[in-house]
Amino acid sequence: MPGITREEVVHLARLARLELASDELDHFAGQLDDIIGAVARVSEVADQDVPPTSHPLPLTNVMRADEVRPSLTPEQALSGAPAQEQQRFKVPQILGED
């Protein structure tokens, strides 16, 4: 497999809007070549009957059912607020918008 060239690293850096020094180009060319080689070795091992996955174990979200439970009334929640308006906390404007 041919290695990654300096020109290819320059091209990738330009696409990523990165400014790299000359010594960094050589350094990253070697690293990218190693990464591509590692991915190629994994691809050789992967078999047709093995589906692509993002995690080795199946993941499922375990969530509890939503249940209505007693909570504070709006008046209780706002009782300690320094300022309130229309049953909401009133805070200083930060974005300069209405």
C-alpha cells in the first residue's frame, strides 16, 4: 500500500483549514499512514456475515415510564425568586433581543 504523501497532507490540511509547519507535514503523513493501515487490517478481518456496528455489545435505552407525581405549585417554585413575571422566573436580558 502506498504511503500518504506530503502533498496529500497539505491538501487535507487545507480542507480542514489547518496551517501546518513543514516538520508537521512529515509527522502527520506518517501518522495518517499508520491509521489507514490499521483500518485496512480491520477491514481484512471483517467478514460478510458480521454487520457493521458502533459498539461491541447491543445497547438499548432503559427508561422508566413517565408518571405524574406531586410537585411544587408555580407559586411555591417562585416563592424564593428575586423577580417573577407571568408565573416565570424573570432574569436579566442577555442577548439584547425582545
